Amino acid sequence: MPHDAALQDHPDARVRREPARLRPGPARRRSGPRPEDIGFGRRFVAATSFGSVLNPVNSSIIAVALVQVGHAFGVGASATTWLVSALYLATAIGQPTMGRLADLAGPRRVYLAGTAAVAAGGLLGYLGWSLSSLIAARIVIGLGTSAAYPAAMAMVRHQARRLNREAPGGVLGALAIAGQATMAVGPPLGGLLIAAGGWRLTFLVNVPLAVAGIGAVLAWLPADDQQVRVARAWHQLDPPGLVLFAAALTGLLLFLMSLASPRWWLLGVTVALLTALAARELRARTPFLDVRMLARNRALTTTYVRFGITMLITYGFIYGWTPWLEQSAGLSAAGAGLLMAPSFAVAAVVSALAARHSRIWPLLVAGAAALAAGSAGLLLLTGRSPLWLLLAISVVFGAQNGLNVVTNQTAMYAQAPADSTGTAAGMLRTFMYLGAIASASLISLSFGPAATDAGLHRLAVILTAAATALLAATLADRKLATARPHA
């Protein structure tokens, strides 16, 4: 009788052939393999990827609930948008923080704690008695969902060490695909939940999702190797550095959110906080943000900047194209959503293919070229553009997204210090959210009060210029040209 396919990657075939009754300890009491025995099989991939679903779903599910929340508490759109901004801010700060904790205290523990926080935030939002309580719930959800991705990346690294082998590209690809594919799930899921029982269900849905995630982690992921000493872990986390990092990032994000009417004093405060952070971290024995490493490891720092610019352009398309489709091309909200569907579908397919490629540089060049082509394609659009042209641009942006997200993630994994994988993965996501928030302000500057053809063309010029510069920089990066994905 064949064994479970999840055992196929175990390095020692004798463990697979050994009868369960002869194995010591818990193996005799389990109906399936121990978490330590599943290698990089389907169960490991499913458990590590599941948590990455929670953040994109929560990022997009709230979009369809904002109007109902505003009516429930008698507030306008300017107030309810803080439900979006609060999660972005919490996630941008929480990703590297949770990644650092995963490196210090063990990724499985942090993964479990974060997923439990998602359930708590969902329950708090369901019971929410004011807009402030909902914002608090979104902050808790944002911090909780921040744990999954960096902890999963750290678990992949730990599993590779345990098995003494490189992580298959498909494992890293699955983490990227989980985030991309489920981003499109949020709005229709939110619509169904609101129709079934109101906006509160868009919060409550986090409880069963989190319970399922916790069950998968407990059943299918190996226990952490390191023993935790709370006092030592807290000291190594570098709380003063964390506070300065959070304050500086908050100032930067608030400045980026107000580019239409810049608050320059916020930029000044941000620069001062970043200077204080650098001075502090250069003196710290275990810095939260290893400034020296980032200065030495230019390849990793370049990956962060490249990914931030890539996501600035990508979110500029997503957030700019959709309102233009409704206001200038005359599509309904449902029609605009349907035109985005090919983009997400193509991104998932291309991600799966890119994850199996043996070279990083060619894929990044192809991704930057597709990004430039898609951005330039927006210059061709008018309110009377044919459907085939709209579909073509959607597909091109989907292809670049699949290429760029997976390959930048793989580059980060190869370039980051092995014992700081969680922190490095969290910082990659922080740059993604910086790009997302900056894109929102860029769209506001380009469009003004309405998403017109002229506004779309202004946005397209900026995005094309940024994508062309990104392509030129990627072509000129000779070190990247010789890099391998699992170094």
C-alpha cells in the first residue's frame, strides 16, 4: 500500500519504510506522519501558506464594508478610510517585528501567536461598539497577520537546515501565490458575508479561518528547535530600536498618505527619527535593524528598493485603473472587478512557472520589461477603448506581478543572512506597503476629483518612467545576473 505522498521528500528513506509500531514516542499514537517527517511535502506547504492568506483577504475584504460601517456609526468616508490605513500601518510595522521575533523565539511559536491574534481581532471587530473599536480591531488583525509570512519564510529555512537540503522553488512560490490569488477573494467574500448577515461578519470570518490555520500548524509543522527565554528574547529584540523604527515608519507613512497637500514637517520628523534609529542601532549589540548588515549587503538592500518601486507601480495600476474603468470607461463596479480577474489569474500561473526557474536575473528583467510595457499601454487608453485592449493590459500587469513578486522574494531569501530570514522577509513586506501607500497619494495627485482619461495618462507617464528606470537598473546589475535562487 503506498505511503502518504507528503513523505516523499524525507531525506532518509528508512524512516518512511519503518512500520509505525516500531517508531518511538508519539509516532505510535498518530494516524499520520510526524511533522518532523513530512519534509517539503504538501502538508508543509499548505500549513505555511495558509497564514499568508489572512493578510490579503483582510486587506481587500474591508473595501465593500466601508459604506455600511459609515452608516452604522454615522461617519463619513474620510473617517472609515482609517480602517484601511490602520491595517496597512500595523502591517508595515508588524512584518519586520514579527520576523525578528520569529528569528529569536522560533517561527512556529510566532506563527501560532499571530494567528491567535487574528482570531482575537476578528472577535473584537464583530463586537465593535464604535469606529474606534473597529480601528483597534484592524490594528490587532494587522499585527496578527504580519506574523504569517516572515514566520513561514523562517520555517522554510529551518526545514531546509533540518533536512540538509535546499528549499524547492515551489515552496517559496506557493507563499507568493497564496498572497496574490487570495487578494481577489476579499471583495466577493465580503459581499457574500454582508448579504448573509451584515458587515460584522467581515470581521467574524477571521475566527474560523484562524482556528483552521492553528490546527494546520499544530498538526503539520515541526516544533521549533530553540528554547525560549523570555527575558533574553526581549533584550535581543532591542525595544528602543523597535520603538524608533515604528515611530519613523509611522511618520513616513503619514507623509506619503498626504502628498496631495504635503506636510513637510512630518518628513523632517521622519528624517530625525531615522537618524536617531541609525545612531542607536550602530551602538546596539543585537540591533533590531542591522544597519551595518544592510550597508554591507547591498544586494539585499537593492532588492528592498527594487521591490518597493515595483509595488508602487503595481498598486498604482490596481488603484488607478479600477476607478478609471468606472468613471471614464463606463463600467460598473462588478465589470471593473471582472476585468481585474484575468490579472490575478495570470499572476498565479506565472508565479508557479517562475518559482521553478533556475535563474533570478532573467526573470527580473522580464518582469521589469512587462511592467514598463503595461504602464506604457495605459497611455493608449481612452473611455472608448475596445475590450480586447483592456484585457490585454490586465494580462500584462498580471504577468509582471507573477514574475516580480516571486523573483524578488527568491532574491531576498538567497541574499538574507540565514539566521535573520524572518526579519528580512518582514522588511520586504514593509517596502511593499510603502509602495502601496505612496501609490494612493500618486493617484490622488494624478486624478484630482475624477478619474479622467487625462488623469490616467498623467499617471501612466509617471509609472512608465519609473518602470523604465527600474528596467535599466536591473539590466545593469551584474551581480544579480550571476545570482542563483537558493544560494
